Amino acid sequence: MALLGRTNVGKSTFLNALMQTKVAIVSNKPQTTRKRILAIKTSERGQIIFFDCPGIHKPHYKLNELMMKAVHDALHDADLILYFIDLAYPQEDDFVISLLEKAGKKVFLVINKIDKLNKGKVLDKIQHDKDLFPWQEIVPISALKGDNLGLMEELIFNYLPEGENFYPADEYTIQSENFFVGELIREKMLNWVEDELPFTTSIKIEEIKDRGEVVYVRAEIYVESRAQKKIVIGKNGNMIKQIGQQARQTLEEYYGKKVFLDLFVKIVPGWRNSNQVIQEIFQ
Ligand code: GDP
Ligand code: MG
């Protein structure tokens, strides 16, 4: 099944909460999730396979086209779509509804972040949206606080087709180590850099080597200009130092041992329009 919705509505938070482990990075910056991530949840009732899509938006760069292609692929492959909304931000209903109509799949409308809202507002929204599309269910949740997540899991199982498990029960994600490690570093970077940078920065893993006692990771932060490089490095290298320290701590938790992290900033003008660079990053 696919998690769909604009960027920042809480799809990755929901996935991590339901998986009870971190499979997708979370940030308050837009366009955090660039690649479709596959997570697998196995319980007594069966197996759910999740695609966490990049946020829906109109494509301008090759990178964005690639992200929208991931959205279309996920819609095509899914049996069930969870369409997430956040009442704090108006969404372009028409664009999404036409995507959903084309997909022809079962869809839940998920109203997330209800911890921030009063009940009346949620009820008004349900009233307003209930006829926009033939939703199978409309479910108000808080991914952050965990409200209605058990109910969501039940409902998901109710609507998924029966069948054999696709993956072994102890498998919970399928993404390359390079990609996941890059995402962990990118998450830390997004905590520090200015709002405009997430669109123009990316992490390229050059090397991961397990040397027994320590894991050695060498990564490049791609930026598009000198000015951006200056922001990421920061005054006296303070910014990159902070990013590196936080990222190293997260990687040490992930590997369960010491990590030596080498971080470089590299200017690659126009990388968002280079197929080769995009493919290297999404390897
Ligand atoms: P995505 O882009 O849709 O994957 O969104 P993320 O999962 O990265 O979340 C974006 C931001 O919304 C993060 O700062 C989350 O902590 C926050 N968030 C997610 N779910 C909730 C929720 O239920 N309540 C509140 N208050 N914040 C949430
Ligand atoms: Mg996300």
C-alpha cells in the first residue's frame, strides 16, 4: 500500500510509528522523502508492504520528475492508498483527486495531526471532504502521539487482499545500506541548514567500510553553488561539524559500534538536472 500526500503531512512519522522502528527520515523541512521506501510490517493478521512516496508536487527539475514518477509507480503497484492531509495547510484537492481517480485504487482519507486541532475543525473537514472522492474510510489520527494508529492498522488489514506473505517475517525494509545511511546524514543536515537548501543538497555515499572495531563512512554533501557551500560549512566550519557529530551519533546507534564519518561538501552545479548524478545518489 502507498502513503500519499503533500510533503510534511507526517507520512514518514506515521510509517515509523506503525513500524515501531525508524525506516524513513522525518524533518520539518519540505521534500524530505525523495525515494519510494519500502517497509514491511508482519503481524498475526498478515503482512503490509508500504511505499512511502515523495510529496506530491508539480515537477520542475529532473529530480522532481523522478520523484513524481515514484508517486505514479507506487499508485500503480498499491492495492490501497492512504491519502494524508494536514488541516493546517490548504491542499490542492483537484490535482490529487485526479491522480486518485486515474489510479482507480481503494483510498483512505487520513486526517493527521489531530493533536493540534479541536474536534470541531476535524468534523467540519470530514463533512467537507466526504463527497470529494469515494473514500473507503476517513480516519483522523495523530502519527506523533499515536492516536488511532491501532485502528488504522486494523482498517488497513480489512481492505488489503488476502494472500501469501511476500517477504520473510523478520524483514522490515528493503533499501540499500548506502541509501539509508545517506538519508540518516541528510536528516541531520536538514536540522541545521536554511529552508531553501533541502531542494539543492543531496548526500552521496562514497564509501562504507566495516573495519571491525569501527565503521568508516565517507560521504559527500552535494550543493549547487559556492554560496550554498558556505552555508553548509558555516562559520569556522561550525555547521558541518555539528552536522557531522549528530550524524555520527545516529550512525553509531544504527551500526551498534563506533563510526568514523568523513564529510565533504562538493559543488556540483545543476546536479538536479543530471541523470547520472541522480542515479548515483539513488543507487
Ligand atoms: P512527510 O514529509 O509527510 O513524510 O512528513 P514527516 O513525517 O517528515 O513529518 C513532518 C513534520 O510533521 C515533522 O516535524 C513531524 O514531527 C510532524 N508531525 C508528523 N505527524 C504529526 C502529528 O500527528 N502531530 C503533530 N503535531 N506533528 C506531526
Ligand atoms: Mg517523508
